[in-house]
Amino acid sequence: MVMDARTGEVLHSQNADARLHPASLTKMLTLYIAFQAIRNGEITLDTPVRISSHASSEPPSKLGLQTGQKIRFRYLIRAAAVKSANDAATAIGEALEGSEAAFARRMNRTAQAIGMTRSTFKNAHGLTEEGHLSTARDMTLLGRHLLFDFPEYYNLFGRESTDAGMREVNNTNRRFLANYKGADGIKTGYTRAAGFNLVASAVRGNERIIATVFGGRSTSARNAKVAELLDLGFRRAPSNATTKAPAAPVYAAATHDGTAGKVIRLQTAVVKSLRPKLRPGTAPAAVALASAEPSSKAASIAMSAVIEATVTEVQEETVRNAGIGRAAQAASQPQVVTRVSTSGGRHWGINVGRYTSHYRAERVLLQTALNEMSTLDGSLRKVVKKPTGFDANFLGLTRETADLACRRLQARNQTCFMIGPSG
């Protein structure tokens, strides 16, 4: 498959919809989800991740992670992107979803949201597994989304080597990067069942082409074929085409609850405010989202940056290998709340999910508050511990505002139900 990355136009295809073993091209999706998780406040680049025995036992290619070891999330990303480390990919999945099976379900939701209609995933690394299949078209589409949706991280795929925390690792694609003019990514893949796979992107002047090959006989044969396809793409692509970015997919994170909608009757409401409101006429400063390393291609993601900075203020908390914070620490941490009035019928609230830790619930509240400012401004963010988890609630709303907020959030596929006033 050959695609003009600027427009999404397919310039050449042959058997592009055949379902084949993607091998480590799978890690493109694993990394896409990791980037989404960082942007949406699920985890940070510097979150320590504890390595499970399952992750450490993955076969090569691997970083050499040890069971029980802690390593920052940024190094797992680098190892998966550059070294194509299977243990790092599994650790990423477990950090975000708690298990390989749960992460695979998230991979499939994300793939569908992107438009990868003929792909199914069973693991985070791409080692051969029955039913774990993709196509050249789907992987080309995924490569284009990585380029446009996460330009601040795309430079990872073009590094000849990188610091992966434990050691310096070399890029599995370094031969092609060095030998093809303009090549700057993206990902190799090899297993015995798959053969030699590659999704590659190159830029020359105003033109950028993505080419994908499945089933090469060797590294050199695959690289030669990809070079031929990229050359074809540059010949066929118009010199001056208007760039049209693909539509960003719906965020396909798990809800981590399973609760049905119900009314919860509240007895008390916190009114103390530990965080002053902004002065009139001022706006929050945009804080640059921490990339794996500085990049000239870094995009300004103001909203994500505000989420990241606010979460850091609220709670400097480590995340276990299941991707959740230590709930025990939450009790000793100050709660960020907004002053509310209980007058004027503001006795209603909304619940935006039940989560496995105080940390996750707090993260969702912060993200939701920033994404839905128009209806939730002035409400109280409160995490309530329940026997089966931690409820993320907004309190101090009128019935009309609570109803409107829920309808707006549900329209974006976010869990929400109204909380009625007490007795």
C-alpha cells in the first residue's frame, strides 16, 4: 500500500486488504494508545511502572526487564518504539489496563475508532497468536494517524538509538532510515509466520509518502521493496497538495466501571475551597506536554498540558503496573475543590463513573471539568469511596444543569448519570 500522507489518497495498492500477521507493526497501535493515555491524563511519562512476571518473561526482542522492577513509562515507550521490545510493550498494556486481555480489548476498540476495519488484536507486542491479524491498508492508516494525531512523539520512530532507562538501544529500522533519503519512521515487524514487515514514511519537500509491505523474504528484500514503493509514491503524488489531517478518533479508553445508572442520595457537601479561582481576564498558562525528548515537530496541546499540570498539583502519585494510583495515599493528599453554593436549588450532581482507585477517579474529574467547562463551572469535584470502588462526582448543580451536563457527556460516549438531592 502506498499513500499520500497529506491527503490520505491511495497511490498504489496490491492485496492491501488481505488479513495477515502484523508482527511488531502491532506496537504502532500499542504506542498510539500510550500517547492517548498520556494526553488524556491516565498516566504520565514519568510514572513508575512495576514490571510483572508476565511482561518480564516475554521472548525477544526485549529490553531485559526484571519481575518487580520499576521503570518510568517514558522508557517503556522508547524501548517499544525503537528497540521493538516485547517486554516493554506488554508492560505498557498492563500499566494502562491491568492485563494483556483487557488491553487487547482496548486495542480493538481503538482500531475500530481509527477505521481499521479488518484488524483484530490479541496482544500488545505482535508475537504470533491465532486471530491476531491486520492488513496493509489498516497499518498504513494507523501510520498516518500517528503522524497527524501525535506529532510531538513521532520523532521517536526516527531515532537511530535512544536511552531506554536500562541501556541505550538501537532502532530495528536503522538501515532503512540511513539509506533512504527523507525516511524518518515508522516501524518494522518480523516473526516466522509474518515474514519481514515494514510501515515506512519519508518526506521530500512538500510531499510525504507512507508505504507498507507485509511478508518480505528478508530485511534487505523488504527494504528494497519499500524503497521502490516510496519512489513510486513520490512520482505519483502532486507537488502541491492541500494537507487534510484525518479526523481524530473517539477516545476509546475503558470506563473501568460496570455500574448501572442510579440515583445516589447525598448527606453532605464539601464547601471549603483550597484552590482560588482565576482573576477576571486571566487564562491558565499553556504548559508544554512533556515529550520523550524535545522535538522540533512538537505540537502545542494546550488542553492536555493543562490537565497534566493540574494533575501534578493535585497528586504526585506513582502508578502500579495496573496503571492505577495508590488509593491509600489519597487520604493524606489535599483535595482540590471549587466553592459551591447550596442555595438556588443547586442540590443536584452527576456521577461520571466508578473507578478502581482514588487516583483514577480524580484524574477523570479533572479531565471532565476541563472538557465540559460550560456546564460544570462552579461545581464541586468529589471522589466518594464505595465498597466496590471510587465514585467520581460533580456536586452543587441545579437539576437542569446536571441534566444538560450528562446529556453532553453521554453524547461523547462518557459515562454519566444524575445524582438527586437528599431527602
